[in-house]
Amino acid sequence: MSTSAQSPGPAIELLGVSRRFLTPDGKSMTAIRDFTMTVERGEFVAVVGPTGCGKSTTLNLVTGLAAPSSGQVRVMGGAVNGIDPRIGFVFQTDALFPWRSVIDNVVAGPVFRGMAKEQAYASAREWLARVNLSGHEAKYPHQLSGGMRKRVSLAQTFINEPQILLMDEPFSALDVQTRVLMHDELLRLWSQSKASVVFVTHDLEEAIALADKVYVLTAGPATVKSVYTIDIPRPRVVSEIRYDKRFIEISQTIWNDLRDEVMRGAAHEEARVAEVQP
């Protein structure tokens, strides 16, 4: 096990966490500071903030890929100590092996974890059916559309039955129509699995449509500025709730909060560029 014994408590806790590192030119940089976030078990949390504010750093701390400079990170009641097999990760870019067929990509995780091949392939066929990819098992990633590849990625992740699902702008490369379809697909799979989700995105409407709570981060070094509970009933159909009066009200409220940080982040970036120009 990569964490201490499981005990009751939230799925994820970041308690007063700061993360500092050295840049290639030897300067100390703080990515996040005094950062506190709680994700309850089965809860869907979205994280929004300006570009470069450290949103993805929070995911790396939860996975154990990065260690906090100060503060505590806890997963399922235990301190993080290395990679935790209970955590699934969906990246912005497809994490598919181009030389493997669709089904061989999906079985890779279970087989690596020790599942018998016959059982793994049966489970993979079931998950491909769940994401509407039956009949495409023998195809290769380059033969699929962007939306289909993302469905493979979801099957590839959910087949391992993660208790925690970390998603780093997973749908940002898709066209608007495909993104809406993938939102509904994700919510359907999540409602069945009851995994705890942290979803990092630049898209505020995406965050509100999917999440139970939205964390708004400050311009870097990031800390939590505000937390909003999304009191829109479930189940949700993403293509429909965007026109709901309550959805629009929440969007306006959070944007008023986020806009100031986006402007500060842009000003910081302009100052940084000016500093390095000859």
C-alpha cells in the first residue's frame, strides 16, 4: 500500500499546503501557498483559476508525483506516500499506446495489476460497451476521432475501479459539441462508480455543469480564494442546464470572482515577459 491504513474521513485533504521548487535558472518559485481543499467521498469537485496558477500542481500532490514543501496531503484518511493504486488519472492528451488496439489499451491496466487475461478482456469488452465503442475493439488510436479516443481513455481509467479520479482538462482539445457529449458520458459513469473526482478546467461553465463544488484559485502562487456549492439538482443533462436560470446566476457570481484573478494573472504574465526581454 502507498498510504497508511485507511480510516474514516474525506477522500482528499490538502491542509495548509505550499509547494516550492527551483526554476532552471536557480530561482525559487512558489506554485501554491497555504492551500486547503477537502473532497468528500463520492464528491465531484472542479478547480478553476487563471492560467499558470498551479491548478495541475494540486493533482500532482494528490497522486504523490510531487511532495508538499509544507502542510499535509491526505488520501482516504492516510498520508500520501508514493503512487496510490486507488487513484485514476485522465490527462489533457490521450494516454493511449499508439501501437496497441483499443481493447489492448483498455486491458493494459488490469493486466499490469495482476488480473487474469481472460477476465481482463471480458471486463474491457464490457467497459467499451458502456462507452459505446462496441465493434471498435480491433481499431488503433489513429483510426479514431478525438471523442472516440477520449471514450477509450475513460474506459481505460474506469476499468481499474478508481476510488479517486483526477482529471486535468481532459476535454479541452475537443470541439464544443463533442465536449457536451463527453460531459454527459462522464456524469453517467461517475454516478455509477461513485468515485471522488477532482476536475481541473479553464472552462467555468464546464466546472459548474459537472461539479458539486467549485474551487476558485487566486493568480499564482495559488491559494483558495472562494468555494461555491453548486445547488443544481442531479441528474444533470449538460446540454440543457446551461440555459437554466440558476445555472446562469451561478455562472455570473463565480465569474465576477474569477475575473479579478484572471486579470491579475495576465498582468503577472506581461510583467514576466517584459522582465526577460532584452
